Amino acid sequence: MRQMTILGAVLAVVGFIMFAYPFFTTQQTKDVADIGPLHVQENEQQTHVIPPVLSGGILAVGVVLLAGGLLSKSE
């Protein structure tokens, strides 16, 4: 059950990070106009919010898998 323990640890860490940083920003460059050799571009930033329920669910699944992997080794 080593794979279950590793997967649980990774999911628990990812869930904890998602709780610590509940949003992230992406940047996209769009072409606005092309007039001969002149190119006009616009940088657009978007902020995305990660729902706390999703973060908590990933963290909970990770903890359950981690505990299950550790407990199955001891038996």
C-alpha cells in the first residue's frame, strides 16, 4: 500500500496549499490590432478563486488515504 500512502501525502499537501493560497492569477496576451508593421497587444489578467469546499475535500481525501496506507502497513 505504499502507493496509497504517497498519493495521500501528495493530496494532503496540495489541499493544504490550496487552503493557504485560495486564488491564483493568469495573464493572457491578445492581439488588438494589426496595422501594417504595427502590432497592438493587450495584456489581460484574470483572477481565479478556488472554492474552500474543493480544498477541504482534497485535503480530507488525502488524509484518509494517508491514514489508510499507514494503518494497513502496521497490520
